[in-house]
Amino acid sequence: MKIGVFADTHVGRKIPIEIGELRRLAYRHAFTQSINIFIEEGVDYIIHAGDLFEKRSMTSEDSVFVKEEFQRLVNSIKEKHGKDVSIFIVRGNHDGSFDNNAIDFVKHPLAKYLKVVGESLMRGEEEFYTDGRIILAGLPYHPHISRIFNDVKPLIGEMFRARELPKVFLLHNFIQGYHDVPPGTPPHNFLNMSDFKGLNVDIVIAGHYHMKTKPVEEDGIIFLTPGATEAIDLSDEGPFGVYIFETGSMPRFIQIKPLHEIRNSKVDSMGAVKPREWYVDNALKEANAYYSYLKEKGIDGILRIVISGYLEERDPSTIDFALKKEFSKLVGQTGLLHVDLVNRVEEVPQKIAFPKMGTSLDYVATVLKPLGEDIDEAMSLVEEISIVLEEKASQKTGLLTGLDRSRYVKRWLEIFEKVKIK
């Protein structure tokens, strides 16, 4: 038995907007390459772990494209390998909601091979799929997946327990311990590897994490994340592709060649203060070097340059104006399709000049200077409080008791009141 696994195809995505249509083509290209791999491998099952579409920017043509690619897959495997294939999909966060699910666009009464997984289970109803060779259940994306999972975990365990078949669980959320969960992600928005212990599951397949992740086996469970099939953001490094999983062996990754190469470059002053020309010249060197590389290779590419450091002059945005003018001379010619400039250069922080002071009493005298002729009384009070603190302060907090403090608060108020009257 052979299973093809992919995720986060984001068909219809067009970020950055300046080259939106080029990016839309890139996601379609990656989807087609995935289908080609699955046909060549002759898989029995296809599992898509969510974010099939980019619902906010997809078009009707995108949904037709995916529907036709799925049909091509089914027909080709039948013709080439003489067998039927089933396709399982779970809803991701970019696919929409239960009531407005973009995956519904590829459903068809005659498409018996396509099964959208987990919507009923999320509501606490028994839901699983089996054909006598495999049993599969799953949950769609949910921002409070931890609560949802714990609510239905007994039901999942019961569904899996009574059947001696390979058991697969599918979801579209982070799994801590397997994924590097982004900082700031609330605990209710991800699961832990330990959550699956005792669930009687053999394979856990998770989307949402865009980086290809090496399969890990823990407590007899194989965790698998294929990552995206194309860079979701230009900063994503890859590799991108699909997994082929055959029973009895660990999954193997097959990389997809992207439609357009993406290079990430950095220009960093390493904390040094540099003039505007330094940033402009070094960024142009990166752009020209990549332009020459693309021309030599005869391929198309996109360059993302991140510049960071400190600027001698004011207004780092002047770097943008200078560079975009120069980049426009390169873009559109052979190879270089777009330069994405990320400007993180900052102005030099302005230092606040404090008067040089010797002892702490010198500092207090400077602070209390506005009291005028009453400063002597205030300074005497400061010295008195310092002595009392040494004698009576709590060893734990370093403070006086409330009764001792109240006497000094009263005297401070008297000094300030005299200054106010004057």
C-alpha cells in the first residue's frame, strides 16, 4: 500500500501583490508537479493536510484547475496502474470555515474518490473512513484545537481501538515537540506529541507547518509533515515537495522543482553606522550578482533582499527610493522577475546627555534642584531616610514598614506644599 502526502498548496495565493499572477502560477505549477509524482508512483491514497486553497484570493479558475487535476490523477492511475485511488482532505485555516469552505468548490456527486475529513468529528460525532485496508480520521483547523481534541479524544480512541488496520490521523495545526511552534502562539492553538499517546494511532499527518519536517517515531506513532509545495512567503527557504509513504518503511521525500527560483540575500552593517551609499552599493551588488547568475543559467528568479543596520543620516526610507530606481533597470529583463526589498535600517539612536555626578547624593541634589531654597531641608530628609533604611529596612524587601514610611511621606508632602505656596 502506497500513500501520497502533501499539504499547504495554497492554490490561488498571490503574495506579494506586485507579482501576484506570477505567484498564482507558481502555486499551480507546484500542485501539478505533486500530482505528476503521485501518478508516477502509482499511489493508492492521496492525503492533503489542509490549506488546499488561499480562499481570500482564489478565483473560480483556481477551483476548476484543482478539480481537473484531481480527475487527471484518478484517471491516470486507473489507466497506468489499473487501480482506484482515494483522496482525503482536511480543511486548513486558509480554506475558510465550516460554513464557507473552499474545499466544497471541488466536490462533485460523481467524485466518490474525494472525501473531506473531520467536520463531523469536530462536533463530537463519530466520523472515520475505511475500505478494509486503512482507517483514517482527522480534525480540521481550529484556533482552540487543544480543547476540541481533548473533547473528542475518547471517541477517536474508540474508533481506532477495535480495528486491526493501519490507522491514520490527519489535522492542520502545530504539534509542539515535532514542530518549532512560533513564539507567541497560545497553548490552545497547538497540540503536543504526548497528546496522541494511547490513541491507538499509527501515523499522525499534520499540515499548517510550512517547512518539510523529517518523520519522527515516538511511542510507536510516526509523525509526518510534508511542509508546503511552494514558498508561501518569499522568505521561506524550502525544500518543497511531497512524501511517499509505503507500509513497512519510513516515508521518503520527493522534492519539487519550483517554477521560479527564489533567493534570499542580506546586507547587514553588523551594528555599525553606515552612510546611505553603503547600503545602496551593497544591495546593488547582490542584485547584479543574482541577475548575472540567472542569465547564465537561463532561468527565472525572484530576489528578496533584507538590509539592516544603522544609518548616519536621518530617514532610512531614502534608501528605498534609491534602490527601487536601480532595481527597475534590472527587473523585466532576462531572468530577474522581481526584487523584494525589506528595509530594516534604523536611525542612530539619540543619546540623552546626563550631567556627570559623583555620589548618589550628588544625583539626588540635581533631581531636587527645582526646590530652590528648600533643597537643604529636602537633602537633610534624604540623608535621614538613608540612615533609617540601613537600620530598619526589611531584609526581604528592602523597604520600611508602613508606619515608618508614613512619617516620611508626611514630611515630603510638607516640603512640596511650601514650594507650591511660594
